[in-house]
Amino acid sequence: MRSVRVWSALLAVGIAVGVAAVCWPWRAQEPRSGSSPENLNATGFTIAEGSELRVDAFWDPITDSSDDFHRKWDELAKLRPAVRSKSYPGSAFKAFLPPGPANVGDVWNLKEEGLLTFLRQFHPGATLKLHINNGDSPGAYACLRRLSENYAEIVFRVHAEFVLRDGFFTPGQFTGSLVVDRANRRPVYFRMYLPPGPVNFDTGWKILGSSRATMVVNGKEVEVEPTHATDAGSVPRMELIGGDADLIRHVQWGAAKSLDEVNAALALRFYEFKRIEWVDFGSALGLAKKTGKPLHVLAVDGTLDDESC
């Protein structure tokens, strides 16, 4: 969700038709450290040049879009992985590693060049430069989630876009993880995926014409500028995956954070409004009555904290 829309919406007070979210006026706490008393340092955390991992790509057909662009726009309807299966050298996965020693819970920025190596397995038009950029949500970050003597798990979040011949395709986000065998310095599991949901992508279709053009929206022919008409919808599965996740099923982690804590820490790097503590309406109403503080009520009909609308 573009921040300009978010903050404009936050100015409105009241309840609209839709799903109501309530903003209680205090700031959320920073994610806390893991429950383990020890926090192993990741000094020497690297990947050997000679290792490799095969990664398979999946990109299911779009099942739904608000204005049926997936039925009207042939290029959008036929989006599939550019490369179904590819073996990556261990050096490619260094793009996800911390730039130096890291502790569990540390977050670092990921460089575009290394990520594009993987994103282009989906489509050659991959970019981290979003066509709408208000300064808060582009980029990619990773967090060291779990660490043991022999394994490390990194969780990441990437905001990317695919430039098409006649427009663009913007997933809400890519998330996933990389598991590294520290003892043998090799990647053993990798997954990068678009979280499923009723709305998990945004798209723009370039309407051709020298001045103005028309298209059918909601059954009506409307006149539009010769730029882009937008739509949003759902892709059931879009992911890169390789290796064996079962290798770490019984690992005794020396230090760890919950996935919720890590996802919260990553989201904070993209959206300042995530520092607001959101509570359900019933709880907020009770607190308002108890404290005498006003409620700020926001109605949303899409995903608030990703790039899908």
C-alpha cells in the first residue's frame, strides 16, 4: 500500500463500509530478543564458492482481478517463470548474508544486484525500482532469525516489480528464508515467495494511443489518459524454492526469534505506520471508555502493509 494513501486515510475519522481497523494512540514496542539467554555471534558466517543449490520456479495463472485484466490482457494472463529450474552457485546466495558479524534479530539492507539474479528467474524485467515511490517502501531487508553451531536461518522481505512489454506487475511483497549449513558453508534450503491472499499484486496496463483511449471498466466504456490503467488481484502461487527444509526440523537453536517478531522488524523498515499499535474495535472501544481517549477509526478494503494496492 502506498504510504501517501495510508496517511491520507489516517486523517479520516469515522467508520466506513468495509473492514474496520482501529488505531489506538500509542506506539508499538520494538520486537524483543529471543527467549534463549545466549545469542551466538555469526562471525565467520559465509558460503563456499564451490557449493550450489538447484532452485525451481512456480508462477500459477492469476485467478482473479478486480477489473478482469487477467482475462483482457494477454501478456498478464500468460505470465510464467522465465526459467523453470536453475542451479545457483553458492556465491549467489551471499546476496542474503549480513555484511559483517550479526546477532539473532539483527536486520540489514540487501543490495539490488544480487537479488535480481534470483528475481529474473521469474521474469527478465525484474527491478527493485518501483514505478510508484514515495520514499518509504522500496528496497529489501533481511534478518538473522535463528542460529546454532551448525545452521543459520535468514528471513528476508523484498519489494520488487516486473516491467512488462505493455505495463508492469507489482507483487505485494516477496518473503522467504535462506538456511545455511555453517559447518560445511553451503546453502541447504531457499524459498522466496509471494504470500497468498485475496489481493496480493498490483498491475498497470499501458493504454496505447496518441492522445486519449477508452477501455471497459465494470461493464462501462471509460475514457482514460494514454498512460496506465491499474488493477489488483490474486496469484495463488509464485515462488522460488530449492533444497530440503526438513534438515533443520530437529535443530537445537542456540538463539532464535519467532517468525512474527522477525516479520514485524522487517515491516518496520518499510512502513513507519507499523509502529502504531493496532487493536480490534471491541478492545479499543473498551479502552476508550476506560481512559476517556478518542478513537481513530480507519476502514480499509485492501492490504495496508504491502505494495499490492
